[in-house]
Amino acid sequence: MKKSNKIAVASGVGAVTVAGVSSAALPTAAAGAFTTLSTDVLALVDLAWGAAVPIVVAFIILRMFKRAASSAT
């Protein structure tokens, strides 16, 4: 076998090994951690919406006030 063929075969075997390892099932502790993390992230998103809506409304009102003030002068 040529050296380039040996390298190709070795890299192919390595790729199959990595693919087999990456498709293995997650341990229960990792699955639980991901579930907890997703719950916490969703709670933070809910908090962010509670703050984002009043800020956006305030910017809209400020822009309307600026337009009214500039047209009055």
C-alpha cells in the first residue's frame, strides 16, 4: 500500500470512530443538566420580555414626542 492510501484509510477509520462516539446516547446526568439549563433559559427569556416591552414602548413614545416637537417649531 502507498503511504497516501494508508493515511486515507486511517483518517476514514478515525472519522467512523468519531461518528460512532458522537451518536452515543447522553448519560442521564447530562440529560438532566440540559433540561435544567433549558428551564432556566426559558425563565430568563420570560424576564427579558417583561423588560423589553416597556422599553420599546418608551422609545416609540419618545420618537412620537420628537416628531411632534419638531413639527411645532
